Amino acid sequence: MTTPFNFNTSQQVYCLSAASNAVGSKQGTEADLQQAMDDALASKLPQVTGDWEVSWGPKVYKPMPEESGPVENVWFAAVSESQKLVVVAVSGTAPPSIKDWLDDIDVERVVNFGTWVGSWSTSTGVPVPVVDKSPDTTANAYIANGTATGVYNILSNTDPKTNTYLWQYLQTITPDYNVIFTGHSMGGAISPTLALGLKQAGMISAGQAYAMPSAGPSPGNANFVALYRKLFPVTVPPQGGVPDYGTLNTDFYNTDDIVPQAWSILPTDDRNLNNITSQIYTWAKLDTDWLVYLTAVGLVGQATRCSAASKVAYAPIPGTAFTSPIDGGVPQISSFADLGGSILRNHTSDYWTYIGVQAFVDEFDDKVVQQPGVEPLPETPIVAAPDSAAGGATGVLPVKAKAGAGSLVTVLEHLVEP
């Protein structure tokens, strides 16, 4: 088969990351979405440089598998024998409403990372994470309960074909192979946390383990970041000449994307919630509609209160920044529709276009929707005017989810609940 997608190694990894997100913007039963992923990976991976083959999964996870609706997590592993490289690609949750997203990400409740990972075992597996109701952050690493739940889902579900756990598969990788954990958006928080937990628990047999997340919110507190830095130091691949997006063990993020700004509230951090209205969607950008700006300020305040309620002081992992040159980054915003479109573009297509893999993302998405029973999610109100602004009407201005959006629908993007 020809390989029309002639990509460097880093671009190949991002293709796999985007592929894990493909059904995140779709609805269907678990079985239909599973089949869609199986078929799309079988069809499209051979067209990417690197002779990639699925080596574990994919696994589509829904708590209620027979119901149509969005997925909770999707993940798989793929191997390139010629490059002696394994990639674990992870997507996060894709809920339809702000309430669902708040429930799923659950930043107010936290899990003691060291205590939890200390109970992982190749003989007994991975137990359910336990919320610490009285966190002691003096020396302990903490992560959001929603992030912990995502990691647990990934490690406690088996491959539908082989009936093996992902951590069991990782034990079979020989030391002459390396492994990269990748994910976008919520997957950008789950994938580095997953990598760190598995490495700390001694559940990876590969030669070297790396993380290549993108657009991820902060998974945990400063102690978590310190541990991550120690075991996953910022690394530039040895082949040299690697573009910025190829830096390993950092979160690759668009400075105009609001999602990586969550969940730090410390102005000294390069990514923090205050940046959303002080640097990205400023009054100068939104001054043609004061209601849009005040709504943004109000939601940033709500997100800040959620973060502060955790009592653990979230901090971002090391990051590699780029500023999208596409369409001027953040243009002048004159309506909720403009704001919704800008948020969507800055969090999805601007990444794939900058990295150079948008064509693959589009073709993979087209293949996914060919599966019977799989449909795009209904138009999602990324942002909407408050009820009072429309005399009691919802004021919803819908924006369609884009290919590769995956876990895009976040509390920060749903500026108000419809």
C-alpha cells in the first residue's frame, strides 16, 4: 500500500494521538464506535510513514455501552517495527454539557498520587483511586480525581481481542524498543499521568519511556510536577533537527488555546486561568460585545473557584509553546459565535495544521463516520449567551464539533450551560 502521508516520527505520533480522538466527536453504541475505530485504524495507519500496526486495542469505553452517545475514553497502542517504537495513544472524556464535564474532570476532589501508584502491581493490577478528603500537600503529589479516573479506566479495561490489560502488554515490550505516551486535550493530562504512574510502578519493560501530550490541562500539583520532571526530563530526540512539536516530555500547546491554561491559578505559572482573559480573550479583543467578555470573565472565575477548592494548587507540567499563525491567532470577537469558533479552532485544527497532519486527521474522521450507527454529535453550543440576554431564551449559537476535537467540550469552552 502507498504511504501518502510521508511524515517525520513526531508527526506520526501526533497522527496516532489525533486518531484516538476521532470518535470523541461522534455518538453511537460502544460496539459501533469500537468497530469504527477498528476499521479506520486498519485502513489509515498503513498510509502513514513508519509501517505502523495496532498492537493493543483499540478500546472504546462507555459506562453504558448499549446507549448511543459520546464515549468516555478511547485508547490503543501501535508499533513501528522499523523504528523500534511503540506509541500509546489516549483520548479523554467528551461529555455533552458543562455539568457532565465538571463531574468527569472533577478537579475539586484529588487523589494522593504516590499512595495510589504504590498500590499498583503486576500481580493484582490497579485499584480504584480513592479521594483524599484532607490533602496534605507538604510533600505529597496529588492529581485531579477526574484525571485519576481516566487513568484507572485505561488500566482496568482489557483489549477486546486479546483480553489483556494495557499494562500487561507493556510488560512484553523488549528493552530495544522505546514507548511514547500521547494524547490531546484531556488526553494531554491523562497520558503523562499514565506514563508517570506506570514508570514509577515498574510496569514498563521498554528501553525508554517518553510522553508527548498536547493541549493538556494541568493534571496535578507542584509536587506531582516535580516528580514528573525527575522521571520525564525535557528531551529533544537524538536525531537532531527536530521541530518544536517534537520535544518530548512537555505539553505542546498553542498560546491562544484556553484549555492548557487550566487549572493553575498562580500568575507566576506560564499557563494559568487568569491568562484566558488577560492575554487571550482580552477586553480589547471582545470590546464589541461587553456581554461576551463578562461571560468569559464569569466562567474563568467559576473555573478558578473549582481549582482553589481542591486545596492542592494545580501547576502545569513543562510546556513547549507555539503561537498559531493561522488566521491571525485570535481575531477580533464580535459575538458568541465568533468566540465559539475561535476557541474550537485554537484547540484543534490550529494544532494539526501547524504540525502538518490535518489532512490525515480529516481522512481518518471521514473513515470513522462510514461505520453504520456512528454519527456526529448534535451541534454543540461551545458558547452561548445567558438566558437573560435573550429575554428568557437560551441564546444558543451552535458550533459543530470538528474532526479530531475529541475531548474538546470543556467547562472553559461551554462558557455557560444551555
